[in-house]
Amino acid sequence: MVFFYVLGCISFVAIVIYFFIYKDRLNDKNSLEKEWQRFLKSESLNYIKGIAANGDKLIWNTALQSKQLDKIIEVVKARVSKYPELKKLENNAFNKKLHQNRPLRRY
């Protein structure tokens, strides 16, 4: 009988964890367009703090598309020599690109 209680508790915890992961991914997907527009506006105004802040939010967004990442890398590379505060964003974007392009094992 205790076995079924333990199994039920483990199942409940697993479902709760899955729910929170699902909600986090859904929030990332819903906020992507708004964050992307903020990044583009910061780029057009050449607002470096906005580029760094919005770019960092986009890098950690799980719904970020490859073409958007390429645009972030392009924007940052054009400005990093003049504005060293973008170096962290450049490194994060480079690492994200490596992560997206990694070969996946197939068994």
C-alpha cells in the first residue's frame, strides 16, 4: 500500500514539474515578438544599453529562431569594437550559435 502512495507522490511531482516547464516555454514563446521588437527599436536608435539588455533577454529565450540569432550577432559585431559593454552579449550569442549548430547523436 505504501508503494502506491509513493508512486502516486512521485507521479504528482513529475506532473507539477512538467506543468511549470510547459508554462515557462509558453511564456517564452508569447514574449518573443515583443522582446524582438524592443531589440530592433534599440538597434535603430543605437541605444547600446537597450541592445545589451534586450539582446540578453532574447538569447535566453528558448523560442529564439536562428535568423533572429544571426541578426543579433550581426548587430553586436558591428558595434562591439566601439562599445565594450556589448562583449558579454557577443560571447553569449556566440555560445548560443554553437549550441544550435551542435551535432546531435543518433543511436
